[in-house]
Amino acid sequence: MSKERPVARFDTISALRIAKALLTFTVGGFALLVVFGNLTDYGTNFEFVRHVLAMDAQKPELAAVSQINYRAIPWTWAHHVAYIGVILTEAVIMVTCLVSAWQQARAVGRDHAAFHRAKRWGVVGCTVGLLLWFFGFQAIGGEWFGMWMNGTWNGIPDAVRLCTYIAAVLIFLSLRNDTRENA
């Protein structure tokens, strides 16, 4: 005698779980596109990193009064190390979020503990994303290297956009609203 599978049901809990899996996928998918772009068009974004670290493209009116140019890193090898570090960090975001999205999708119909475990790598990936784009781009790039003074090579608006989205996904992912015990 074979066991009958339970009939799958689509309810609000299932919808919330699917939404969490899809949003985690979007963070991982975005990171995938960024990593692909950075590897296949290395030179374009390398120029961004080079100019930010060298602090050589500040708006003239700000460069004339700035007292932070001693922080500049002029060595090309250091620019490559920093850029490769960014790409590797983006790869971590990509892998952890895509793995979590897959695990969440597979656990949609399972018990709360199984779905909760499936979110683990998504939480890690989103946290790493916030560390990279807030601490790395906004704090270190924006404040330490004065990226905000740069007329052409200013990644702060993009970093703010990414942090806002990723923080929203992380908050939604961590909410305990995907369990049938709460329904």
C-alpha cells in the first residue's frame, strides 16, 4: 500500500513563502548579473574603483578645499585587489541568495522549521549585500575616499537604492509570518 501525498493547497502562508523565495531570487539574480558584468567588462567598473581610490576625479571646486586627499591610494595593484574583493563579495551574495531561493521554493509546502532553515542563506546573502553596498560603498567609498565629491564616479545613489531594496527583502525574509502556527 502506498502513502498518499497530502493535497497541496495554496493559501496566504504559501503565497508569503513564494514571495520570500522570489524576492531572495531577485537579490541573487541581480548579483549574478553584476558579477557577470564585472567579469565580462572588467575594465569599465575597474575605472570606477580606480578613480574612487585614487581620488583623482573630484569636482574642482571641492578638490581645491578638500583636506582628505592624503587618503588616496594611487597604486594600480591595490585597485585590482579592491575590485576583485568587490567581485568576490558579489559572488557570495549571488550564491547564497540563489541557493536560499531554491531551498525556499522546495520548502514552500513543508513545515515551518524546514522553511525557516531554507531562509538561512538568504539572510546571509542579504546581510553581505548590505555590508558591501552600505559599509563598502557608502561608508568607505563615500566618506573615507570622498566619493560624494566625485562628479563622474559617484556610486552612492546606486548603493542607496540597493541597500533600500536589500534591507526590505531582509526584513521581509526574517519576519515570522510564514508559519501555519500563526495563521
